[in-house]
Amino acid sequence: MAKSARSVPSLVPAILALMVLLGLAYLLFADLQPSRTEHTVSPPIEIEDPEIEEVTIEPVAPTEDQQAIIEKEAEQFVDHLGSKAVTLNDKQGEFVRKDGTIVIPKIEKRETTIGQLLADKNLSADTPVTIKYTETEKQQTTLQALDDSTEDKNTFVTIEQADGSRQQRPLIDLLNADNVDKSAPITVITEQDVQKKTTIGQLSQSDLPEDRLLEAEIDKGSIELSVNDIVKSGGLEDSALFYLHRVTEADRQGLWGIIQSGLIQRFRQGLALEGINKDLVRVTIPADADEPLPTGLSSFLGKVLNNKVESSYIYNYTTSTMGHNPDLIYPGQQLILIHFSTKELKDIYQFFADQRNEQAQTFAIH
């Protein structure tokens, strides 16, 4: 009986199993790798810097704390504004209290000579006097020496001629003149303004020539006045203040200009006060603050000035008479007194201090 052929194992299952294993291995390996997807965008996106919108910060009304600070400043400013003894000069007015005194120096001005001053029998040896004159000096030199010693060739030079006449020209013109001899001797005149405080007695012993022309300010003492006596201020509150001004030739704008400039100067000058975190407590009043508003109405300061012009005191201290006509003021003999209540002055301070805050500069972020 013939033997049957031996069966050969099939490789198909093994191949299938290997493929399954390879597939599993690929899947496991792919899960371990980070995935990243790249996209190409067409057209490309241009990234720009972010645009920041311009922001304007508008001024805001003062907070309650700011307002309280301004009120405190105003109160202390006015409380310390006036004094009980004021010495007036021709340059600036002052504030004085109702119960204060006013000292007005009696200064006589003369254009005269040394000899005429010494001959005046009404002046004693101890009479104070301030003299002002021009001192002239002559110097022998040459144009070459001036050229060497003068840096600014446009400096004016005064030369005395042989006949005593004078010629004043820029040095550069003298140096560039036709046929000029820079080594020739010339006489140069220099002038210097001199001011001295002295007495008549000391002046008599000086070496100044008696024919010297000069301007003299002779101190003849002072006038002392009581504010209460001048204005009869019995009906005014004890805290009342008066702005004082001695009328001078410079007062071209009348009472309105006197009061306006006085307030502007005094409030801008300020005061150093304890308890205030500032070097000076002060406020700026604009020079045009008295001008009418665009609507044609009077401004805050304009109303104040108009009221004060109409209620001013004009005292002639040479005749001891009182006047109230704002159109009649005379330099050298009149004293202007302008009454202010403490409330009026505080209102002025607060008004312009508030304006200062409201007009704070705006700014923008670009």
C-alpha cells in the first residue's frame, strides 16, 4: 500500500501575523511623535504694530480736597496780607489794616549844583541827601591801543577833538576811516553814572567841584497818617484792608490802572506762610483779566475794578483833604486808598486759583 505525501505548513498565516505586528508597531510609534500642521497662507498676512488711539485728558473740576486746599490758601493769604505799619515809596503799593498807620517819606527832588545845595539855609549839616551825577574821565591813548584792548569792535567810542568838540562812533568805523593813523594820540572820554547817599555836611567836605551839575533827593523826614483818621472807617469791619498807592507821574491809566496793577503785583509776589506746603502762596492774575468777555459782559475782575474806582478814597496829604473824583489825581501829593473786605480778597484769590486748575494743560498719548 503506497504511503500518502507529507503536508507542508502554509506561510500565509505567518505573513499575516507579521503584517499585523508591523501595523501595530507603526501606530504605536506614530502616537509618540508630536504632530504639527503647517499652513501656507496666500497672500501672506502682514502683522502691524497695534494702533493706539489718541486719548486727550480733559481738565476736570477740582476735587473737594483741592478746593479745600485753595480755600485754606486764600484764607491764610488774606489774613497775612496787610500790616499795621506801612512805609510807602514811589514804586509799589501796599495793603494796610484798618487800624494801621501810613508813613510817607518827604523827598524833595532838585536839579541843582553842589554850591546851590550848600548855600540853602533850610538844609542843616545832618540833612540826608542822595546825589546822582555823571562822572567824566579823559584818557590819553591811541586807536591801536583801543583795537588791542577792545574785543567788541562795535563798541561806541567818544573822542574829544582838538577844539574840545566830541565825536562818538563805533570803534570799527574809526579803525576803517580813510588815512587813519592808528598810532596817533587821541583823547577818549568815558562817562559813568554815580549815585551817593550822604549828608549836606559830608558834601561840604567832599572834593566835588561846586559847579557840578547833579540831581539831588533831599530827605525831609516823613508824614505819619492814621488810616482810621483818613477814611473815618468807624462803620467798617475790624478785618477791613486798604490798598495804598502814592500817585506818581507813571500813573497814566488813572485809578483803574493803579488798582489793577496793584492787585496783579501783590498777588503774584505772594507770601511765605507756615503750614502751607509751598515756598510761596500766590496766584497769577492775567494782565487782560479785566477785559470784557467775548459775550460783551464785564469780566470778574472788571466788575471788581469798576466798583473800586467808584468807591475809592483820594487823600491829599499836603492839604489834608479827601476827594472821591477818580479823574482828579495829582502826582507827588495824593494817596489812593481802596477798601477791600477780607471776603472780596479771598474771592479774588479763589477765582484765579480755580482758573489755574481748570486751565491745566491737556496731554495726549501717541
